[in-house]
Amino acid sequence: MKPRSVPLLMAAALVVGACTAIPSGPSVMVLPGSNKTLDQFLGDDHNCRQFALGQVGGVSSHQASSTAAVSSSAVGASHASGSGYGGQDQYDAAYIQCMYASGHRVPVYGQMLAAPPATPPANYKPYSPPPAPQAP
């Protein structure tokens, strides 16, 4: 590699890293659990948003009010969090895990059937080979 290309690569990495944004909220819909009230759901939602924000290296509103400046470790964590997949995906995964653990309904990914499979007619009999002849 040419000596001049190393600083260019480092500068490009800094520019791309500077574009990383901390998610402002989940991009998935979660519904209250069967035995949960709306107040319980809203409380769990708030707690899980704070948990997910911490998982992607963001600063919660409580941390921001208690400290005057954001530490460089939080900023570094937000840049390092993009190693496997995007920050929004990490945020959503942490939020879904937290809400599921709190007893709420979360999205499940899989194949959806539009209608149940058709039932066979009442006179339908599956093919079975004729019985083997018996020896006399």
C-alpha cells in the first residue's frame, strides 16, 4: 500500500464514522402483554428505550442531565457498535429483547400463511396399495 493512501483511508473512515447516528427510538411495533395495563406498558417502554440506547452507546436523558459532557468512551462505543450491523438494528434487537422479557408482545419474523390449508373432501381416502395376496 502506498504511504499516501493510509492517511486518505483514515480520513475516509472518520468521515463515514461521523455519519453514524444514535437511534431516536425503536422502528418496530410492540404491543402490551395480555395481563399488562397501559401504565405498565408505558413504564416498560420507557425503561426498555433507555436500555436499548445504552446498548448502542448512546447517552440516556438521565445520564445527560447528571453529567455536563459526554465522555469519549460513549462516542467511541457508538462508532464501534456498527461492526456487525447498523445501530438501528442493534437498538431494535435490544428493545425487543427487553420488552419480551417484560411480558409484552413483540414481532416474530417468519412465514405467514394467508389462509389455513384446505381440508380434503369428506369422501377422500389416501392411496394405499392393495393388500398382498396370502399364500394358500
